[in-house]
Amino acid sequence: MKKVVISLGGSVIVPDKVDYKFLDGFKNVIKRFSKKNKVVIVTGGGHTAREYINVLRKERLDEKIYSWVGITATKLNARLVAGFFKRIGKIPDSLEEVKAGLKKNNLIVCGALGFQPGMTSDGDAAQIAKFIKADLFINITNVKGLYDKDPKKFKNAKFIPRISFDDFHNMTKKIKFKAGQHFILDSVAAKIIREEKIKTVSLSGLKNLENCLKGKRFVGTIIS
């Protein structure tokens, strides 16, 4: 039995409106895999978080307020995703609650854990991967993996199919944290996976996810 942590980007849950087709397909993939494996899904805030935060930034408030809004958005998305799996109980809010939940169920859905300013839900997911000693950490985003620069802004951006823990960590250190930011993993997550040597994959699309879970070939970035 494998233990897999999935950081499900808010950008794929709610690109501009809730993506029912994706979530329905995601539900089916995870249901099949979680019959014999343990899965923790950590939802990001995505478009919802960024829209709310960007409005508040006009008020020039303390960064902690933006963080609270982002964290709350991840929990709303967690409730949405949990609904697809017919889960109506409490959404875990700590590492201990996640671990306790896994003892009873093969599938756990949560958003950001507690209040940890300066970190995205990817960092929370990496903390969970470390805490439960996950075999694999998967980041699902809206681009096929890691690029040397933003592919949505630069047409000449180069896709990176594989990168070392150290090189990836050095790349993330150059990005200054901002509540609501969008990058495949934050520097906290990069530091954790490097220190714990957690095999990490960044990908997009249900077919790539399913192939990755089955150990088949997929399109994405492997961080190892």
C-alpha cells in the first residue's frame, strides 16, 4: 500500500468557474487508486483566493489579512472537493488530524493547515508528505510541469522534464512569497522535499495523473 499526497491546485479546481468535468474525472481516478492505497488531497485557493486578495490589496492591509483570506479559500475548495467523494465530516486542520484520519480512511481531503503565513497550500502538502512518510508527492497544476520561466507570459519558455532537489530549491528561493502567488511549488515545499528526499512530480491532466499513479509513462516534471 502506497501513501500519496496530492497538492491539487486551485487553478484546476476553479480556473474561472468550478470545473465540474475535471473534478468528476478526478474523483473517479482517485476512487480507483485509493481502494488499495492511502491518499491525502490538499486543495489550493487558486482563482478564488487571488480574486479576493487582489481586491483587498487596494486597501493596503497587513499581509497577514491576505494570508487569512487565501487560507480560507483553500478550505472552501477542500469542502467542494470532499463533496465529490461524499465526505461531510470535519475537514482536517492539523498534521495530527490528517494522520488520525488516514488510520480510519484511505482518503483525506483538506486545505491549508492552521495559520502559517508565508506559505502556500503546497507547503502544507509537503509537510503532510513528510509527516506521514509519503511514497510520492504529486502537484497538479494548469501547466504540464516546470518551465524555466512562466510559459503563459513567455512563448520561448523551456519545459523541464526532470530536475534535482537542489536545483529546484535554488529556483524557488528566488521567488519572493506573496499571498495568492502562483508557482508549481513554494520554497517551503521545495526545502522539505529536498531534505526528506520525497519523490515529487508536477503534472496536469487526468490521464497523466492516472498514468503516474500506475507507474506508467506520463508528461510532467520529476523532482528527485
